Amino acid sequence: MKITVVGLGYIGLPTAILFAKYGNTVAGVDLSPVMTANLNAGRIHIEEPGLTEDLQEALALGKFHASTTPVSADAYIIAVPTPNKDDQHKSCDTTYVASALTNIIPLLKKNDTIIIESTIAPRTMADVVQPMIEKAGFTVGEDIYLAHCPERVLPGNIMHELVHNPRIIGGITEKCTEKAAAVYGEFVEGEIIKAQAGEAELSKLMENTYRDVNIALANELAKISNHLGIDALRVIEMANKHPRVNLHQPGPGVGGHCLAVDPYFVIAAAPEQSPLMQTAREVNNSMPEYVVSQVKALMEERDGNRVTIFGLTYKGNIDDIRESPAMEIRDMLVETGLDVKTFDPHVASEVLTGEEACADSSLIVVLSDHSEFREIPATYTDQMRDPIIFDTKNTVKSVASDVTYLNYGNLHQAPKVAVTA
């Protein structure tokens, strides 16, 4: 099968490489000529275990080639970004999806399949994608087959989960669903869940909204517990002993191109029917400011002015800083006048070592749960003016004996009681 994948980011590139690895002829398309040249030379631009090896295997097989323009294929997969619009409810911007469709429409022939992997708002397939194809003179479900097949993978384990996770296939018609299912049948070993397009759209959005709402509950609990002088982490641990309770963990906020973005697509589609989702977004969006308020309070009794941030990515062991609350916190701390140093071994632009970032610092603020941060060596904290750690991810497990370690469990016991944002 000939497959063209438009958009070679965190989802599109692994998807394209897997199709090629399983024997399909794949054209990967992206606007960046530097990126496509690097891919053709076997070099990837994202951090994902196993991806480089699979790319090089696909290249050796002669099954993958990247370019800046699409080529004719039997199936087209669109995996381009869908950011929020700058409107009242931060609705879904389908500009990149529409642009990708515009570029492949001249290549379409009868019996081709078009699959939208990009996360989209409810009714995007029916109200945006289908009209564009029909305007080009095709009958959807007879000439061209359309489906929405959202990804549901965990960064850091994408190559495994793309193969083994259940896959939702939401076609405009039943025949569209069958055609798209046949495409993914090339490599997916997980359950193929056949659905209508609108069901697939909303299902993906609700998966991430569920997590966003539950994280908001944990974040609100952290604020409440700190105010009342109670260990929030101990409360969560005990509550989760109940067989039907699964409280999430609090953190510095919610980031990435899923949880921080997708709930707005549902909110914008039905604002009067989504007050809970809107409140959850407000709670999670408030967390960077809350963290900054705690940092300012902790620094009030320090002689120094330097704060060291550990981690800029939105989650651990990846290089993705999209919508990362850590980036927002860094910028807010700089605006307060603090001298901010950063250390992140997963972000290429960060060049300081742990020792360099900690030199003369009065506080380490852990904002990403990288495995490298589970043990903070004495060689880091020995460089500090005041060896204090505020761990917003509850990821640190070992520190030197002279270090004051704080998290959402004991923040109320800090040398200076933190303020309430």
C-alpha cells in the first residue's frame, strides 16, 4: 500500500515510520526542508525511544522518504497541529488540517482513503473535511473514504502503543470505517473499535478531559491542604486505598498538546453545557501562579536571589515543552526579579549542568518528573547558598542529609509558611 503522511511531528513521524517498517511505501510530508533532509539521512528531531532505529530500518528497506510536498497514494493520513484559536472559548483551529487537505485534493483518485489523525473538535469531519472533499467533486463513501482515527499514545512509549493500543476508527459512513480499518490493519495489533466520525472525535477529547478534570481535583486538594496545614499527598495515598477511588497527583499545572488544549474543543462546541470542564481548566491554569507564589514566599527569608528550575518539559523523560507550565513558571519568576537558572537534560537548548545551574542558588524547584531527578546528588546541592528543594511533581526520592525537602505534602511546614494564591 502507498501511504502519504502529512505532518511529521510527535505522532505523524512514528506513524509514518511504522507503516514503512511493516512493508508499506510511505511518503512523509512536512513543510521544513531541514527536517525532511535530516529524516532522509536517518536523523530524527524528537526524543522517542526506538524511533531512530525504526527510521533507519525503514530507510534501509527503501520504504520511507520525506519531502515538503505530498505525493499520490492509496491512503492519506493527516497528522498536523490543531492549536486553540484566540477566541472566547479557545476553540479548535483547523487551518492546518484544511491546508493539508487542499494540498492532497489534486492528487485524489477514486477509492482513496483520507484519515484525520489530528485531534479535532466535534463535527469537524462533517462540517469541515467532508464539504471540502465534496466540493472537489467526490462522493464521500463511494469515491473517497473519510475517517477520523485519533491517536492515544504515551510519549516515551509511542512505538509500542501505536501497535498494541486499541484504535478507534470513526468513518463518515460504514464503508469509510471499513476502509480506514483496513489501513490500520497493516500494523495495529490492538482492538479495532469501529465508530461514527462524531463518536471518535468526542471520545478522544473526553479521554483527555477526564484526566484534566481529575488533575484539577488533585491540584485543588493541594491548595486546600496547604491552607489547612494537612499533608495532601498522604490524604491522596489513604483515599486511594478505597477500592473505588483513584485520585490523581497534583503538580505545577497541565501541559502538552492534549490535556491543556483538547478540553477547550468540547467547551467551545457546547459552552453552556460544560461548566465543570471550564472550572477544571481554570484550576489547572491557576497552578503556575500558585507555584510562583510559593516560591516567592520561600525566597523571602533567603539572602540570595537565585532560583534553579529542574525540568522545562510538561512531563518526564521527553523533550516536549509544548504548553508546558514549567515554561510559564520560569517566565513568571524572571518577571518577579529573581535570578533564574534552568537545568533539563532532555531539552537540547539547555546547556547548563546540574552543578552549574545550582551554583549559589537558594532554591531548586522541580517542575518535570524526569528520572534523572529521582536522586539529587550532593554535588548539586553542595553548590547552593541554601540547600532547599520544592518538588512540585513528588518525583525526588533521595537528597543529601543537609537538604530541606518540600513537596505538596509538607509545604505548610516550610521555613516560612507559603502564601495562598
